[in-house]
Amino acid sequence: MQPGVSVTPGLSEALLETYERAAPGSVGGNASEETKGKLAEAVAQWHHTLTHNGYAASTGKRCKLVEVSIQGKSEEPSRKEAKIVAEVTATGDMVNGYGTVHGGCIIFLIDVFSSLPVIAMNFDQTKNGDAGLSSSINTIYHAPAPVGATLRIVAWSTTVGGRTFSSRAEVWDATNRRLVASGTHVKMKGRMGPRL
């Protein structure tokens, strides 16, 4: 465990093992170690859920958080945005009938990794790290990605605060240096599970 980084009490041993793989000290970027720790914890919980009963478990377990940054927006430097970079190698369990990464898998990656900048900004601003619930994900496909390609997912927060959050993401084939897909993600505050 990284010195000075706290983990939510009760995080199981399996979660701690996954947390160590995404630990703040191994993730680049200028975000605070506390913010990186919150995201590493979110990724660890996500991996744990996938491992036990989740959609795309084998893909999710192979994703690696590479960078977490909080920076001024290029259009308006006085306003902050979070930037997340993650990577995964395309394998046979991610492909369609043509042998390229399936569009549903691309949306899965956009869904998960465009949520992380929202968590980072919420944590940076309020220390609660709320991810919100997905309202819509719009995706444009630009080029196919073959098996063996390293997919690099880059996501930025767009708006955070109020009742809705939004982010944008790009999925790059880093091996062949081309944009595979881009997307926007709108989320709303809410809670998961049934309401009584």
C-alpha cells in the first residue's frame, strides 16, 4: 500500500490485490495521490465486481489505469477538467465476426473510462467521488482495431456539478496510430438499486 493513501475500511483482500495494480504510485499525471487513490479504489471495486458476476469481466480485468490529471481547460484555463488515460490490449474475447474489436466492447470501454474523470472532478471538488448514473452514451466509430492492438482510452470531464455530469472519450489504436472511436457520456446524480 502506498504510504499516506487511505483505502476505504473493509476493502477485501481480493480488492486490495487489484488496488495494488492500479495504486497511485504507479499511475502518472498531476492529480493528487489522494485523487489517484480514490480512482484506484473505484477501479479495484469495478474489477472485483466484474470478476465475480459482471459483464466483460475478462476485458475489464486487463485494463490498466495509466494517467490521472486535473488541469485547466485549454479553452478556458481558469476552469478545471480531469483527464484519464487507460490501456488494454485487444484480444479474441473482444472481437466481432470480422476479427476486430466489437462496437459493444468499445462502448463498454467508453462507459467505464469516461466515468473516471467525473469521479476525479467530484472528488477534487467535494471529496465524495460520485460517479452518477448513465443517462446516454453517444459513440462514433472511425476505424477498426485488430486483435493485438493496444487500445488507449483517453477521457476528459466536460461538466461536473449540479444534477448532471458529462464527459467525452476517445479510443485510440496506439499500435497503428489511429482513432478507433469517440464518444460523449451524460450522467445524472442518483443512486443504484431499487427504491422503496
